[in-house]
Amino acid sequence: MKGVFLAVLTILGAIGALAVHQVAQPWRGALVAWLLISLGLGNLILRALKHYLDYRASAPREVRRPPKRYTPYRGFEGLRVTYSDAAGKGRYIIR
């Protein structure tokens, strides 16, 4: 498999070199510079995008759950406030 890959890569490189050689001399340098820069920047952008997507995939997903229903505390349900004047000062008592 490695041999096939290297053979295909060699053939594509030869075809690319022949295609660049067909361009007129003043434009050939600009074409080579454009190819090197665009391939280099494209490679960097694709690597950064791959790392970003891997980072996003590794982050835990937030599961949307319905909110819990609020049930008020019913421990004080039977209590009531009463007014007592037995001591002569008038107090409010919780019973």
C-alpha cells in the first residue's frame, strides 16, 4: 500500500512540475510562490480546523433536562400566629 501511495504521489508531482513548466517565465515564479504559499497556509488552516473539531468533540455535551418542579416546604403548614395578652404586654405567638 505504501508503494502505491508513493507511486501515485510521484506521478502527480511529475504532472504538476510539467504543468508549471508550461507557464511562461515571468509568471512561473509567481505561480510557484502562489502554490507554495497557498498549500502551506491551507495545510495550517486544515490542521487548526481539525484540532478545533477534535477539541469540540471531546468536550462533554450538555444535556438539556426539564427544570425540576419546585415543591414548597410544607413543614410550617399547621402553624398560626396568635395574639396573647396573658402577661399584660401583648405578644404574638406562633402555635
